[in-house]
Amino acid sequence: MSEPIIAVEHVTKQVKDSTGTLTILDDIDFTLPARHSAAIVGASGSGKSTLLSIMAGLDTPTSGTVRLAGVNLFSLDEDARAAARAERVGFVFQSFQLLGNLTALENVMLPLELQGRNDARASAVEMLQRVGLGERLNHYPKVLSGGEQQRVALARAFVVKPLVLLADEPTGSLDFATGEKVMQLMFDLNRESGTTLVLVTHDRSIASRCDRQLRIEAGRLAVD
């Protein structure tokens, strides 16, 4: 049997406040094979986004670990973890997280330039054309619609050909029709690139399109 692309191993996340210790995630344990899609679902405040951030190595667990293509993210120092994330993980945020002083093209080129790629411009142009923004290359985020900004964010995430794409409520800031188009594009790109897709969503119709649903209830992985 092939090694899972993602292994979340007994991850617990706790924070301390004036009232004591709050457990956000409690012994989360699962694996995902390559090329599969999974939706993390659950009520607001159940720990979904925290889990996604830990899977990306953006947040650290109190105990447990995450293995990405066999690499233990939390055995690495912060710089090495950032390098592994840049090489292997794409991330799409609800709020787009585009750099306002860069054009659409420059936003998509950036992760390639950070990798030292000499084909950054050509690859970024090709990906923006793929998401239907070939005529908007030199536009800044402030003059793009929400749907266009999210398509730039998708292009930026997919252009590095990540092993794993993590998406946190990717349609949460979009109207229904625009969100449907963006999600169709995300699933199309995911299928074409063979990426493993993990997304946080409140939308049951989106979750139902994934190969697997992971339901978080009060910080624990629910068993159906």
C-alpha cells in the first residue's frame, strides 16, 4: 500500500486563557491518499480552520504531528517548514490574501520567483489564461471583482504544482453564482494537476463533491 500524502497523527491543540486551558482540537487522527479530495465540515468554532492551519504548518499543535509526503513537518525548524510548505503546499484563503501593490500577474509569479524559477512569467501567464484572466494580467486587485481575485488566488496556488492544496472557505466571500464557478474551476484544476485537495466549508453541496468528509464536533473528529 502506498504511503498517504497527508497523515494527521493524534493532533491536539490547546491554548491557555484567564479561565484555564481551552482544547481546540482533541486527538485528531486520519490519513489521506494522493489525488483525493476531502472536506472538513462542522459548526463555527469547532476547530476546522485551526486544523487546516496545522496541516499547512502555519500553526503548531500542542501534541501530535502532521506528515506531508512522509516528512514530519514539526520535526523541522521554522525555516525548513516554510520551505517545505512553499514547495509542496498551495493555500487559498477566503479573503484572497493578494498583495495589493502587485498586479495579477506579479501575484501569481511571486511563489515561482521565490523558488528561483526562470520561467516564472511564462508559467504565470499560462495559469492566468487557464483561469480566464488572460485579459487582466496587469490589473491590480483593487480593480478586480471578488470572483476575479479568487481566481488569481487559485492561479497562484496551482502554479507551483503543489502536492496538496488547502482551501479555507474559498467561496465564503463570494455570491452563490460566482462561488459555484470558482469551485468548479478549483475541482477542474485539482483533477488536471493530480493534487490532493482539502477544504474547509460550510456548504454541504461543496462538501458532497469531495471523496471524503471529515466532520469536526467540539474539537474531535466525529465518527459517522
